[in-house]
Amino acid sequence: MAVADSLQSRARANPRRVTAVLSAIGYVLVIGAFTPYAPFPTISNDLVILLGDAIAVVNSLALVSILVGVRYIKRGEVAKHRRAMLTAFSLIMVFLVMYLLKVGGGFEKAILAEGAVYYAYLAMLAVHIVLSAVAVPVVLHAVVLGLTHSPSELRDTSHARVGRIAVAAWSLSLFLGIVTYVMLNHVYMWEPRGHGAALLLAVGPSLRALRGEANSDRDDA
């Protein structure tokens, strides 16, 4: 208990420093997952696909939690707002674990689309990635302030201003992530890419079958 109180006291006194450290850790983990040296266990193709679906569900729930939290704070229901936002943050932590495992231990997907659709997908994906990166420090700062200050104390901090930026960036990022997920997995389909793609195409019959079905559907269309 004393250790927890000490950590909270330090975070309260230096919220920006805590935010910077946590943000740096998050960036390192995500960037590291895209290298061939990432210390993640290799996972099966089926698990990669399952994690992709699970991530979409978790992100959808997180987006709903954020919107509900915004509605609560507009009504002045601070306790409910706090629970909704901490729920959203917890879901994002779950997403991060699944995402790191999927990317670090599996493979990436490339959409099987062409022309305007392909470039629209890339544009949405790019905005999603940029907003995800931008949202990290502002979301963490809002959470750190919220966890270390009482509701009355938060009025004298930047929590409300930072929170509005966090909600805007976070919500749009999640929404675009969901849209690109649907396009990639349920509308235009995909093929594997990245450092594990060649191996997957050589020994992954399930992926070859999936690509064959996708190509067949496109030919029929």
C-alpha cells in the first residue's frame, strides 16, 4: 500500500514525466514488433486471423466506451465518465497486447484492391496510424491526471483540454481502424506481406485457399 501511495504521489507531482516515460515504452514496443528481432513467440496463421477479428471487437467496444464517457461528462456525471473512460483505456491495453502478439509473432496483411479503393484504403490507414501515434501521449496524460487527482482538483489541471484532444484523436483513429478492418477482411480480402510472407505462401495451405477464394469471387464479380 505504501509503495502504491508513493508511486501515485510521484505521478501526481510529475504527470508529464510519467506520461513521457509511458509513451516512450509504448512506442518502443510497437516499433519493435515490426522488426524481425522482436522477442515474441511465433503464432499460427489461424491465431493471427483470430486476433485480427478480436482486435476489431475490442476496438469497437473501446469506441463505444469513449462515446458513452463523453455523454456522461456532458451530463455532469463524473463518476460514470471516469468508469467509461477507464474501461476504454483498459480495452486499449488489451488491444495492445493482442496487436503486439499478432504483429510480432505473425504476419501483416495487404489488401487485395486496386485503383481508387486501394488509395482510399491507404489514406484511411495512414490517418489511423498517425492519429494512433499522436493519441498515445495525450490519452496517457489525461489518464494519469484522472487517476492522481480528485474531480475537484482536475478543474485546476489541463485534464479537460487534453481530454478533448485525446477523445477526438482516439475516436477517429478507432473508427478508421474499424473501417479499414472491414475493408481488408470482409470486403476486398487480403494477402500476407512482411518478413514472414514468403514462408507463409510456401507452407500455408489455408492462406493459399483463402487467396484462391478471394480471386475467384473477384473473377465472378
